[in-house]
Amino acid sequence: MKTTVGDWTESFLGTRNLLRRVRDKLLHEARVVSYKQGQQVFGPDNIPDSLMFLHVGRIRVSQSSDAGREIVLYRVEAGESCVLTTACMLSEEAYNAEGIAETDVTAITLPRTSFDRLAAEEDSFRGFVFSAYSRRLIDLLRVVDDVAFGRMDVRLAERLLALGEGHSEIQATHQALANELGTAREVVSRILNDFQKRGLILQTRGRITLQNKPQLEILANSA
């Protein structure tokens, strides 16, 4: 589905700091696309041919094993670019992960030919793209470090607080939380049951009430 927006370069810290002539090139050569909530934005069967900037919404990027276990790698928020799209476009390889629109999404896509030309001709554009790429790569390395070495109870406490976003009740299944943390549902269920016994949370079907946020925050900060 296609849509139109105004001067989208104002929405991105990197692009609004570019020279006006560079921004005008982006506005002329990029196109605007949209996706409904739950729709696949990209997947393992696709080889990207454009750079993606997220204008509105949120995309969840995850990877699944042959056994069906899923891990959420990161989320692309409005105002950010997708590092996986950039990496696969530059290497001309298919995605090894899937991007799903968690909300209705409006994105800006810049064709590979335009990207190559702007990256070669405009130092400011090249710096913007690879600075964003480097920041997201560091985030991915943190995910690997958390999965390999992080205490699961600490990571789960962190995730519950993040999902709460200032509220006391969140809607999440044990499987969804396991996918977020790259672990088995049984592990999450065991830790949540322990949290409940300790009075940190209260569980009902598909919902978790954060009963003792201060103690959850102490646990989350104990790593």
C-alpha cells in the first residue's frame, strides 16, 4: 500500500541535519510505503533493494530457529533506519530474519541505485547512514551478550518493566515473553511463578500485574 507524507526528512535527526540539496534529492528519489499492523514488512525470502527509514509506527525484527524458537533481535522505532535492511542490501543477500509491523507503519524506502550514488557523492549522507548502522550493531551485540551471559530472572524483570511503560498491568503471554528473551516458554513460566510467590507480580490469563515495581527495579539493576 502506498501513501504520501510531507517533508519526511524533518522526522529523522540525521536527515534534517543534511544539506538542503541532499534532502531534496532524498525527497525526489525515495518513495513512501505503508503496512498494516501484523503485516510482514520483510522476511527470509526477500533480498532488499532499498534502504528503509521508519516514519511512523514500530517494527519488530526477530529470528526463528529450525525448531521454531523465536528471539526478538530489536525493534525499529519511528525516526530510525533498519540495520538489517542496510546490511542485506549492501551484501545483496536475503534477510535471515523477519520484520513484522507491531503497529500500522509508514516507511520511506530509498532505492539501491539512489543510495549508492548519494553515499558516493555526499559525505554527510554517508556519515548519517553508517553512524545509524554502527549504533544498531552495538545494540545487536548487547542482545547476543544478554542471551549468552545474562541472568534470565534479571532480563525478565527488565522486560516486564519496559513493557509496563509506567503502567502496573501488561498484556503478554509466557510464549511472547520467551520470544522476547530468546528462551523456552517453560523457563519464563518458572521464573514468573517464582516472581508471583515473592509478591512481585500477579498473573491472570494473558495478563501480568506488577505488584512490587521497586523490587522488580532492584532485581533488574542487579546485573
